[in-house]
Amino acid sequence: MNAAYKDAAELQLSAAADVPVNRVGHSTKPKKWKQHKHAKESSKCIHCGKTNHSSEKCNLKDAVCHHCKAKGHIKAICRKLKSVQCMEEDVSVITL
């Protein structure tokens, strides 16, 4: 019984000592499903959405989007257009 009290006292003393911690965080390794999704998207050109050429060689890399007026992509792959369409679909589902 004395040994248990002695061990408990030692644990309390060691727990009370301040131990510096440099950093607590998560692993920087991305999840597998994100890697898979990125691998699929990387084969598409970010300017036009086609898969037969790289983004660096795309003829539309200087194109201006007719929807958001940003330079570097066309309306067919505009992210802002897709987000607006998603919001319109959500509203129509709610109002029905």
C-alpha cells in the first residue's frame, strides 16, 4: 500500500513540473481521398477543362470569362457560375 502512495506522489510531482511543448498539431499528409480527387483534376486544363493538353500550352490561358470577367478561364468552367447554379438549385428545392 505504501508503494502505491509513493508512486501516486511521484506522479503528482512530475505532472506539476512545467514541460515546454513546442507545437501540437496534425499531420501534414493529406488524406487519400483528397489525393485521388486532385489526381483526376490535375489531368484537366484549368483554363478550358479539356484533357488533351497541359495548362501551360492552352490557347485560352489569356481568355476572359464571359460570366465573371476574370482572365484565365472560360465560362464553361467558371467556378463562380457553378456556385451560382448550385445556390439556385438549392433555392428551388426549398421553395417547392
